[in-house]
Amino acid sequence: MPNTLDKSYLETSIYKPGIFAGKVAFVTGGAGSICRVQVEALVLLGANAAIIGRNVEKTVSAAREIEQLRPGAKVLGIGGVDVRKVHDLKAAVDRTVAELGRVDLVIAGAAGNFLSNINNLSTNAFRTVVEIDLVGSYATAKATYEQLVKNQGQIIFVSATLHYTGLPLQIHASAAKAGVDALARALAVELGPLGVRSNVIAPGPIAGTEGMDRLLPPGQLDAALKKIPLQRMGTTQEIADATVFLFSPAASYITGQVTVVDGGNWHMGSYREMYPEKLNELNSDIASGKL
Ligand code: COA
């Protein structure tokens, strides 16, 4: 299955064309491998969108390509924005409202990660991942707050499953994503009376994503697939489909929940059989600069 969507999604999807007509999505990390496909599904189903990223060219060209998916669609690519800077995010929201009229559907998707053990992880490196993933998610909610309340909108945080168990070489991302889940839950309770829903999507192993390419140690694909209950990696479309469900009226009574899309993977505690030999090997690769 390709890593992007095309118009055939409208024929094969169980969702009704036009369900997001008149809605505007605001998506951080929207040019990245997972969030881009979330945006594509929303746009194909009628929404306009603004995608936010650090890289100007990548963000603007992704927006142009996504816009082609539906005649009349408008997709803004707002590059040069770092989610750690709430003022820059606020300016991006203001531009979205000026050009697209409103914001209804927010995805806090921007993230940063790498494999590192505590010995090689500086305080600044730990802080950097927490700032991008957790503070960036807070900043996205903060910057879109007025629009969310005004339009009774919804927010989805893209989290992970790494922090459900103790995963070595991921202490920084695990701490950050645990915080993201807590943020989403507390926001659901705080904003529920205002008509705003807040949920989490936790992708597991998804094929063709930067995260899998970078974080799955080389040579481990076959062994990893056998340990996934559904015996395969997920697709970006499966993350997009979960996103559409949560944003759609079919999920109108669902808030403060984590939707795990991982083929059952995290229940396996998949690092167990490789422990500690594989960990020793990876630590050597980190020490020698191979990873
Ligand atoms: N191992 C250990 N430390 C690392 C590291 C690695 N692989 N990569 C970055 N760091 C450290 C840096 O050394 C620095 O710490 P220091 O100041 O003590 O030296 C700190 O992290 C910040 O790095 P810097 O590159 O200045 O930060 P940044 O804000 O420009 O980018 C990331 C941070 C996480 C986004 C960057 O590592 C990156 O570009 N990653 C790849 C893209 C990505 O993460 N995509 C998502 C995949 S899920």
C-alpha cells in the first residue's frame, strides 16, 4: 500500500465524501510521513487545512501536492515554524484563520526522536525531545485554544506506545509521550464543558515512516513482524482512518481516550526476547557512532 493517499480513497474508504466540508484542519508535522496522510484523508473528505513544519520547502511543497487531491481544496503550507515557540504557532493560527476562515480540527503531530542510552544523552538532548514532543503539543493546544472553543473543535495528539513498558534507548521520548497522554486527558476534562474533545492516537509500527526507518535497528524487520499479533506493520492509511473516525460525528461521545493503532504490538512487550544481548549490541553501536 502506498504511503500517501489518492482520489481512490474516496471509493475504497468506508467514510462518506464531504463529511468534513466547511471544516479547517491545523496540523503540526503535517508534511511528515504519518501526519501528511492524516491531512490527505481530511482534505479528501472535504476539509481545508494548514500544515505546519520547520522545513519551509518540504512543508510548502507537501501542501501544494495535498491540495491537488480535491478540486477546490485549499491547503496552506506554513514552514519555518518550530512548535517549541508558541508565538510562531500563534502567528500560524492567525494566518490560517485569515486565509481559511477558521480552525476546527487540530492535530499535534510534530515530534523528534533518536536512539540513545542515558550515557550518551545530554541533559540538553533529553530536554530537546521533551520540548518538541510535550511542550510543542501544549503550545499547539494553547495557540489553537480560542478557535477550538469558538468552533467546538477537536484536538488529536499523536503519541506512541513506547512508554507503556520500559523501553531502553527511549527514555527521552517515553517521558515526553507519557506527558502528552496526560496532557490530552486533562484537557479533555477541562475543555469538555466547552464542547471541545481531546484524544490521542498512538501509532505502533507503521511501514514507510521516518520513525520506523530510523528507530528499528537494521536487520530486525522479519523478527519484529513475527512478534506483532496481526503479523504485519500498519499503514499510514490506518492511522488516517482512525483519525477520521475520532474527528467524525461517529466519535462524538469519545474524549480523553487513547486509540492505539498497532496491530496489538505493545501487548507483546516485544523487547523481552532480545534483552539484554541486543541492548548490549545497540549500546556498542551508539558508542562507536554507528547509530
Ligand atoms: N544521540 C544523542 N544526542 C543527540 C542525537 C542522537 N542521535 N541527536 C541529537 N542529539 C542531541 C544533540 O547533541 C543536542 O545536545 P547537546 O547540545 O548536548 O549536544 C540536542 O540533542 C539537541 O540537538 P539539535 O540537533 O541541536 O536539536 P534540534 O532541535 O535541531 O533537533 C531533533 C532535534 C530531535 C529533531 C533532531 O535530532 C532530529 O533532527 N531528528 C531527526 C528527525 C526526527 O526526529 N524525526 C522524527 C522521527 S520519529
